[in-house]
Amino acid sequence: MFLFLLLFFLSITATLGGTELKFNYQPAKNNLETFSVEELKQILPKINGVKDFSCKGNTCKINLYPLLISYSFKGFSPFIQPKLERYLGLKTFYRYSEEILSSSANNIAFFLRNNGYLDATVKSVLIVNKKGFAKLKIIGSEGKLYLWGGFQFNGTKCFSPLQFYRNFKKPFGIPFSYLELYNAIDLAQELCKKRGYFESFIYYSEPFAVKQQSLFHFFWKNFKTNPFLTIDFLSQYLDILLSNPLRGIYFLFKPLNAVYPTIEIHTVERKLKISFKGNRYFSKRFLETFVKNTLKKESFLSLISLQNELLNLYHSSGFFDVKIEIRQTDKVITVKITEGKRYKIKLNFIPPIKGLNVKVPPFYEKKFERKLLRDVEKFLQTHRWLYKKIKLHKEIDRQKKVVYLTLFVEGLKKVQISTKREIYISNPSLRKLVKTLLEKESPYNLIVEKEKIHILRKKLLLILKKFGCSNPQVLIEVKNLKTRLEVLERVSCKRILKFKHTAYWVEGRIRKKELDYLMPDFYGKRFNQKLIDILHNRLAYSNLFKSYTVKLVKDKGIIPLIEGVEKKPLTIEGQLGLSSDEGYLGDFLLKLTDPFGFGSIFTLQYLLSSKRTLYRFSYLDDYFFSKHLFVGGALFKKYEEHRDFDLSGKGYSTTIGYHLNLYTDISLNFISLHFTLNSKLTNLSEGNLKKLTLSGEIYYPIYKGLVKKGLLNAFIHFSTANFGKQYFKTLVGINLSFLSKDIYNHIKISGGYVSPQAPIFEKFYLGGIKNLKGYSYESIAPEGGGEIFWYLGTEWGFPLFKPLYLFGGLDFGNVVKKSQNPFGEIKKDIFIGVGSVTAAGPIRFVIALPLKNKLNLQDIKYLFLVGFNF
């Protein structure tokens, strides 16, 4: 009875700290009920799927957007459908508003009609059930494809059709686009103005003329207009052929509909000529260009605005007595100019500035004013003069024909400047970062340019908030003391906020228990950006998410909020390449992700090259019954050609491991292999191998302040095995990558030892694209393999131009028998390459050359590798 009452009491009190949540639709997997109402008011606005919410007492009512679980196209050709899907941009298992989903038909219709499908019909049907699962059906037809055949010009006086097409630079026979039609109207307006028709009305009229025309018609039409257009046309036709082979092949033999829009051109005035009289300072050619450019900016011809522009032009060069008369007849605009004398210039400084030498031109020019202000500012800042404001006063004396420029420098003085810097930050890396930012800005610039104080203060506050300071304070002010000016800089971060519990909102089938395992909880720890990076890496490493984001919610503490969408169940990924040693190579992986909802991943792998094949079926659960334990297993069959032997084998492996902490994993792996060996160096032809390996791995990100600068990855493997004889094998390694500005540095160090009685396929070999790249695969080793090896690799890379990066480096290493000195001879090479990250996956091309006494181009090794994921 006592036990029953205790359990009843616990069941009631267990929910007192939580919050009751009510949703209009079925929510994603989340742990929001474990947070208080005040915390939820901070969290819910950050979740993209939340439309609105209201909280009263201990209950929150949350309205969600519907979840799009499927969308389909009906009536469209299978060739156009992928383009429509890309343009629409909708993804399943994302939440969208009803307005966005309902407007899909209009968006598709706009896309089709602007890509040549002028009579496309589209409608959409949106179904949202009571649970909020949305299904979208887009029904319609793209109809016929209309090509652009040219324009019909009505009323043109400005240009010939041939001249227009050569300026338009668009090939005939491409899918019709309204956007290109609008560009054509703009071009027609520009051509008319160039020919002197400064007042014109240009628009297009409907309906368009439509003709049936063939591929060869457009080919010759492009060739006659401009031979280069033919190349563009063939390129566009190739796009049609690839995106819709049926339509492309049809167009090759039969004509398609070609559209001829009518462009209406109405000019108010006939073509005008411009003549100038009386101009001496500016040439007629310069004035003609100036007037034409002025008139091009105006929609209508205005003689008054033209006169004002010419007056401003002359005034800017010192002709203040200029008179401009403009007359217009039916065909000619006559501009009569009376220039008058050009005004001289006299310059005065108030107060006088010692040491300032300004070269004053003999006559006034407007551009001199701008140059004068720049030069004076630069002089004062260079010589550390303080001032409040610089003003330039201009006075024109029309009797003496002189422009008097007076430069007033208000508050000009030279005083001593000192800095008082107080930084109250306990964290050493943050304190160093703040100090560096303060030292970058000189006290003089802060005094002269007040805006820089606000910019610096805002930047520092942002950094302190990102670092998790609970009440960051930044004070930057200038104090006017009796003998000097003092810049006071006071930055304070007395307390760093602590982490609260991690919140998550994940769409998909992953069980809530599995998500609780996966999401690390930093509760009670001081905020550290490094922990957030670890969280990102854990989510990426789990391979369960199609996409995810980590947001930081601040509410008297920091709540990490994870939003995610589960990865689609079936994916294909891998890489294809070509190597100088391996020849062709391909690695294909078919992954079945989380079929049972508890984070398990099944992988079917097929690896193929000219020298080896591998079949593997493997299983991994990264959080097996707890957030620390992981297990895995695999069945495999393989064939490998090596330098000293050929190996065939089949077997299985099992792994059990433990996530020791956020940075470290330890594991125990057992492998059972039945092998067949073909080698002249050993009598062993087949056998069974049992191998047990204890492994440890550290994954530690390196930070400088708030910025991730690198990664330290270290591992150790210790194996004991038996194949009739017992032997031991040890491998250790360190990979260190560090980013310095835009240049990344990568250092790899590894080494190993294996007992001499180990089989030949367990010995060490170096050479090949994975280590000593300039040498042939497994070419560095004594006959039958070595028992000791060491390797050191370095790589440096920097961005070349987007999206490519250039890299290069050196490799060193050697493999020897147990009785030999591993450093007696050092093998080395040099390599260079280029790489990129694309939507499909990474691309990498490497060439390497061994460093020997005599270089030979025949020794060059290469690798081209393309990754993919879909």
C-alpha cells in the first residue's frame, strides 16, 4: 500500500515542473513540455513551423503551419516536371503556410508562360487533414512550346530590324520570354535616343503573330544576322533536346510555333540635329556627347532642363557669366553660347594651418573643392590636429571675376591624447579578443569620427552577447581634461550565462527516446561556442537528418534549440574517380536510414576498381539503448590485388563502443575472416583470421575566441590476432588542421608496429594517393611488407576563385623491417591540386611527383575524384 501511494505521489509531482501544450495540428517530435511557460515564450518564436501561440497559466496553445507530406504534378510532361519542382522549391516534411501552398499554381503558371508555354493552364488542389498533414496536387498542362521568331516593328524610324537584332544579341528560335520582350522595349528606347528621337513612346501590342517555322529556318536566320548567334542558338536547342527529348527531336524534323510580338514605336518629334555656336572652352564633340547623355536620362525633351544642365557644366569650370540660348526648329536644336571670362580662384584658411601646402589652380573648378576638403582632412589627421568641423564657404565677385574660397576649421587645436583602457573579463580568450579589437582603432580616429565610437561599441556588444555574457557593458567616451584628451574604454563581462536544457523540434519518424539520446544536454555548464560546435558535429555524424539548424535562445540562460528534418529513408552516395595506380575506381553506397525509428543505419556497399572489389552489408546504431553505447556489425566479401600478394576473403565483424565524452570514443572490434592468399613470398595459401582491436579516438575542435580555427583528431588502435600464430599490431596517428586567415594548414602524423610473425597482408606498405602520393601504390616497403612505418604529411590551401581552392604540400615517410632503422632513408614527394565543393559533392584533382636525385615526368601520379549524394 505504501509503495502504491508513493508511485501515485510521484506521478502527480513529476508533471508540476512541466507545461501543458495544446496544438491545432500534430506536432513534430519535441521536448517542449519540459520547459516553463516563460522559457517557451522565448523558444516558440524561433521555431519556423509555429504560426502563433498564446500561454495562460501553465498551458500554452500553439498553432502550427500544416506539414507538407507530399506534392504531385498531373498532366505535365515528365520532361518539364523536374524544372517545375526546382522552381517551386517545396520540400516534403517542411511546414508552409496555407497561402504559400495555395499560390503554387500561380507561380507555376508564371514560370511556364515566361519560358515559352504561352497557353499553359495550371490549377492546384490543397488538402489539409485534421492532423495538419498537407497534400498538394498541381494539375494542368504546359501546352505547346512557342519560340521567339523575331519582332514586328510598327512605326519605326529609329533603326533597322537588322541593327536592332545585332544589338539585342538574342538568337532566334529560343523559347519565348516576356522578360526578354521587356528588355527589347528598353533597347528600342535606347536606340531611338541614340538616333536623336528623344521623345518616343514604345510598347508592345497583342495578339502576337504566330508562324510555323523549322530548326533550319532559325539556323540560317541567326547565321545571316550574326554568325555568333548560331552558336548560342545551337546551345539553346541542346537545352531543349536534353530537357525534353521528344519535343527536341520533333523540332528537328517538323516546324514549331514561332511568336512575332509587335513593338509599337511612336516618336513625337522627328530626328533632331544639335548645333553649337560660340563655344570655345568645350569642343563641339564633347558638348554633343554631353547633351545626348543628358537627353537620354529624360523621358521627354525639355529645353529648360537642357539649358540648366549646360549652365551647371560651365559654372563647374569657372564660367559664371555664361549665357546659353537654345532654339528649336523642326529638325535642329541650336545652342548659342556666350562664355564670358573664366573666373580666377583665391583661397583663404581660417585659422591659418601651419605646414599645409595646397596647389591652387589658376582658374576655378568645381572638382577642386572636393579635392581641397580631402587634402585638408588627410593633412589634419596625419599631423594629429583635432577639429570639430570643416566648412567651405564660396563667394563669387562678378566685378573682379574671382571666386573666393574660405575654408573654416572649427575647434582646431593640437592637444595630447591618452587612452585609459579597463577590461573586466575573466575569460582569457575573450579578454584577448576584446583587447585586440580596441587596439585596432586609434584614439585619434575615435575623437575625430564620432560614428566610429558607435560602430566599435556595437561590435563589442555583439561579441560579448555571442560569448554568452549575462549583462555585457561597453563604455567608450572622450573626456576633456585640462592638459589632454582622454579616451576611456571600459568593457565588462562579469558573468557568463550558463546553459539550460537543450530543446529540439524534429520532423520525421525518429523516436523521441532516440532524440533524447542524440541531443547532448549541457545543463549547468558555462556557455562555450565549442560545445555548440560539438553539437553540430554530433548531429552531422548521426547521418539521420536531411537538414538541421541550431539556434541559441537566451532567457536568463542559454537554451540550444535544434530544428531538424529527418533524412529520407533511402539514399545513394559515394565517389567516382580515375587514378594513375588504380585506374578507374568507384565506391557506391546504398543507405537505409532509420527504418525502425531508433537511429539504426543499414549500408550496402560496392567498391570497384581495376584491382579490387568489395561487397559489404553493415549496420550501425550510434545510441544503442543509451546515449553512450553504440554497436555495429558487417558482412563482407572482397578481392584485392597488392604488390606482393592477391587476397580474397569473406567474413563478418562486430563492434561495441562507448561515447566517453563529447570528444572521445572508445570501441572494441572483433573480425572473423576466412582468406585465400596468392603470393610467391609465403607458403600460406588460405586460413582463418580472428582479430580483436581496442580503439580510441579524440575529436577536439580548436577555437580562438569565438571563431573555430582548427581541429585535432587523434587515434590509437591496438590489435591482437590469431591465424594459427598470434601477433600484435599497433597504429597511432594525429591529424591537425588549422585555419590562418584564408589559408588552411593540415598536418598528418602516423606510425605503427606489427609483429614479424603477422601474415603478409597485415604488414605495412606506403605509397599511393592516401599517403606518399608521388610514389606508386604500396611501392615503399621491403619485400613482403614492413613491420614499422612512419608518415608525415603537410598540406596548405587557399581560395583560388569561387568555388575553387588551390592546395599543395609535401609527404615524408618510410617502411622497414623490425631490424632496420626507419629513419635511415626518408622517402619524400611534392604535390599540388585543385578542389571544389559542389551541390553533388566534393571534387578533387591532385598531381604528385617524388623528390629524387633525378626528376622524371614519367613519375607523375594523378587522381581525379568526384563525390556524389542523392
